[in-house]
Amino acid sequence: MTNVALIVLDTLRYDSFEKHFDWLPGERFENAFSPSHYTVPAHGGMFSGYYPSEVGTHAKSEDLDFDGPVLAETLNDFGYTTRGFTANVLLSPWNNWDRGFDEYKLGWRARAASPDTFNWSDELSTLSEKSRLERYVWSVTRCLLSDCATIPSLEVAWHLKRTEHDGAPEALDYVSETSFQEDEFLFMNLMEAHLPYRPPSEYRTTDLSSFEDTSQSVLGGDTDCGLLKQAYDDCVRYLSDMYEQLFYSLTEDFDYIVTVADHGELFGEHNARAHWHGVYPELTHVPFSIWNGESDTQYRSETVSLIDLHQTILSMVGDEDSVPSRGRDVCSIFDEKRWLTESNGLRPSRVEALKRDGFSSEEISKYDTPLYGLADPDYYAWQTPDSLNIRGSGDAENIEDEIERIVSSLDRRQNNDSKSRVNESAQSQLEDLGYL
């Protein structure tokens, strides 16, 4: 019997992974690419084995409403116990990301965004003129008198006030307290490397308390990206230490542990930062490692995609031929393949932020449009609003033709009437994570 764990280290750049995760054993794919630039489309590709635009998970539609079966559903049908843990607000049950999971646990940030949780951030913002004691008494009273889930809401308030983590300790506790049996699938998303870059105090080598964001939502502007990158590096060191504990705990119960990032992060490269738009290589080139019980680290040079995860995991459990997908089993020998990367415009909340920041409709439309990249064994090419850029050896005209050919072959589900239910409780969490 085979137990498989899929661990997503959210927002972990490939170069940061190589710098801080030398302890992680397994096969490392040096040329692995995410199908997109942020959490929702990347996970849509991982869970389905198809491109995000085919799944309908992208900036304009963040529900997981794919018509076909997703990975956890398929494994559940095979008799697997399927468990999930996410610290990411965007992968919420109210947006259907718990499809197929027997158990789906939420980190404190995701719990704070639940429709059943008292909206502490919004409440406290209305009491800014009161003393700390008055704010405490008034807000707790309002919580107790509301129709929210009281105990979970009070527990979230404790985290908002005191916590210095984004879920990894909770994930470690969850693994330690769970009695895994045979035929188990575990999915986890950890957010320690994501904005707002606040690791525990003992990991901090820089102070962001006086940081002033002058990036105007899209462009690099005058933002001190060096300061941000140092804070990010502190977070990655913390993530590495926490994941090392979690990883070796998982080795006691799991035959395979797949470690990936869903996307990277920008710190001034291409006059941009974070991961709000585009298919730049710093966003799409991601860590991808598979541990199967061996203690050493091996490197593989094949070009692979996170879309391959779907078929790879089904192959691990012996059911690779049951559900079709675009992916392949990366543990087997296969022919080289080109992979598309895609950005399907800006999230509607990002468009509104740009308008507030004074961007013209013409400038916004430059970014709020589909852009594509192509990962080839010999190069990575990516479109920007103004040009095609190439790292490696490739002919621009042929690359544009190949991108057009692949895009035209997709059965795209645009779903431009986004059904994402961003409730009031989620607003403050999404803002803290840089999504609004």
C-alpha cells in the first residue's frame, strides 16, 4: 500500500529553495515550471492535470468548479483517505477547494476568513480612537453578542494578537496528532514565504515596521526591494527549519513526499514585485522534489510542469491510466515536452487597486490581458505587454507561433463572471497577504 504526501511551499522561489533547502533529500527537477503566477491557477493545474484556463481557475474565477474529477476526488474513489491542510485563504472550502477531501483543515489565517468567524480586523478598525482596554472589551462583547461561531472566533483573535507564524506549527501539530493508516493522501499548503514577510523575531535580520510601499500596486517604483528581499529570505530560513521537522515526521508514515512551490516572487526584477501578474521566470520556475525513501539528493534536467503532478501521483498509487490529463509520470522516462505558462489578467480587486492608485485605463489594460510563456528544454520564453523575452536559445518568431498553436488548442473555460465569494471576514486577510 502506498501513502503519498503533496506539500506546497507557497511563494518559494527556486533560487531560495536551492539556497536554504540543501537538507531535503530526493529527486530534484531543475527545470520545473508552474503553469501560472499565483496560487489559484497553479493549484488548479496541480489538482486537475490541465492548464488553468482549461480548468477555469484563474484571476477572473477562483472557484474550483472544474467539470472533471480533481485529484483528491479520484484518490477518494480509489479508496484512499484524503486529508488536506491549507494556510492559504484562497484555497478555502467556500470556494470548493476541499473537493474530494475526507478532512480539510484550515490554518488560522484561513479560519479568520471563514464566513462563520467574527470579523475582528474590521471591528477593531472602527475602534481606533478608543484605548486598548476599551477596544478589547467592546470588540469581545460584540463578538459574544453576534451570531458568529464564538469559540473559533475567540481563538482566531488570539492568533491575530500574538502569533508570529502563518500555519507551519499548526501543520506540524496536525501531522503529529494524526494516526495515518494505509492508503493515505495528504495535501498541505504552507505560507511562511508569502507576504507580509513576518517570521518569528529570532529569524528577523531586518525591520519592516517603517516600510513604505511606493510600488503603486504594479510597478517597482521607489520601493526598497532589497529590504523586502532580505525579509523574504528570513521567512524562507524559518520555513526551511519548520519544514525539516514536518518532512521527517512525514517520512514515518508516507512512501512518497512531493515538495513543490506553486509560484515564486519578484523583488524589482522586470520593474515589478510580488506575484500579481505576468509569467516572468522568477515566478514560474519553481522547486519540484520527490522523496521515495532514499536518503540522497539527485538532480534531473528534464523540463516538467506542476501539471505533471496529477499523473505522477496517480502513478504512485498504481492508477495512472484511470483519468486522462495533459500530465506525465515524471518518475518514468519520457520524451521532452514544451509547457505553456499563462497569466489570465489581473484579479478584479487588483484592477480596483490600480484605479485607486491613479493608473489610466490604458495602462491597466496592458496588464489585465492574457500573457503566455513557453518552457522548452533549450529556453524559457515569456511575453510581456510589450515584447517577447527569451532565456536560452530560441527563435522568437517560431516561439510565438508555438505559443499561438498551443493556446488555440486549449478548451478554455474563461468564467469571466467570477464566482469567488470574498466575504467581509476574508478582506483583511487578503489585504495582509497583498491580494487587495
